[in-house]
Amino acid sequence: TDIIFSSKTKLFPLVFLVFLTGCATGTRSIGLAMPEFESSDSGSGVVYINSIIDPRQFEQKPKDPSTPSVDGDLASMGKEKLSTLIGRQRGGYGAALGQVALPVGGTVQGLTCV
């Protein structure tokens, strides 16, 4: 007996495979819990932090995956938006697929403030 496959039947395995792989595109927001600092030493003195600076330099399409980059047009993103980004999601071959950001209202500088 010959089984005749329709075009829909041939397309189903491809669509199923795409949903099964779970592409990581777009922006994913994650919250980071900062642990409380507890010191067992009873030292004396005061520590003062004047300002916190984010020295990261973003690039549009860097060759090195450790270089900060954005999904979209870098020139159109302000410093406020860049301060919410943590990093990029990468596929098995190192291709950037999406970005990871802090929740709304969170910034990299804000994580270090206590």
C-alpha cells in the first residue's frame, strides 16, 4: 500500500521541531536577588561609596561573544535602556538570539546599591 502525504502532513514535523527547540529570541526579563551582607569580623571604620559607574561599552555586532551587545539598533538605545540589560542569550553555535534584562525599574547600578 502506498501512503500519500499531503503538504500539510509534510509540514507538521518541521513546525513541531521548531516549537520543540524553543528559540530564545526577544528580551527575557529576570530578577536577581541580592544576598544580605553579614560580617563575622567586628572591624571599625566606615566605608563610603560615592558613585557607581557602568563601564560597559556596547557594540552592534561584536566578534567576541563576551563583548556587550544589543538586539536591535545600538544608536537608538539610550543609556537608561542599556543600564537595564544584563547580557545576550546565545545558541549552541554562539549566535546571539535575544537579550536578558532586569525587570522594569531595575538597573545594573541599582543592584549594587544597598
